[in-house]
Amino acid sequence: MKSYNLIVALLFLLLNLLAGYIITSYEWINVGLTSVVILVNFIYMYIADVSHLSDGFRIGLTYCTWFFTVAEFFLGIFSPSKIEDNYVILVMGGLFILQMAIFFTVKQVNNIDQK
């Protein structure tokens, strides 16, 4: 599963960079934001995959991660092309923090469940 996630993340990253190069209305700040989303969520999925979680928790985290990735990706695409006063970046940061909170909560519940 780890190599599958790496291949999918690299393909999406390549497609994103190619779209940024070809589509002139796709600003480079948006390409950068969406590339960060792809990389951070790949790292998040890798951490969830190598941590010792029960299968049910791992599957649930995978679905949550894909949901958050799609939401953050679309936020990154439609984000204003300036850093100043960009509330979309704050929302994306909040979603990343929410993902981490969910992961640590699931990890704690899994540890209690395994005892």
C-alpha cells in the first residue's frame, strides 16, 4: 500500500505541475498550494499506513484523508493568487490541523482498544 500511495502522489503531483505549465489561468501560487496539499497528504497517509493501527481505523483514516485532500485541493485551485489577505490559506491550515487532531484521536482510541 505504501508504494501505491507514493505512485499516486507522484502522478498527481506531475499532473498538477503539467496543468500549471499548460493552463495560463492556473497561477503558480495555486500550483504551489495544491502541490503542498498533495505532498503533505501523502506524508500523512504514509504515517497513517506505517503506524500500528487496526485495519478499521486505517481504512477510516484513508477515507478521511482522501476527503480532506480533495477539499484542500479545490481550495488551493480557487484560492486568490496573492498571499496577503488570503483566507483560503488559513482554512487550508485549519483543515490540516483538523486532520492531525483526527489522527491523534484515532491513535489514542486504537491504543486503548488494544489494551
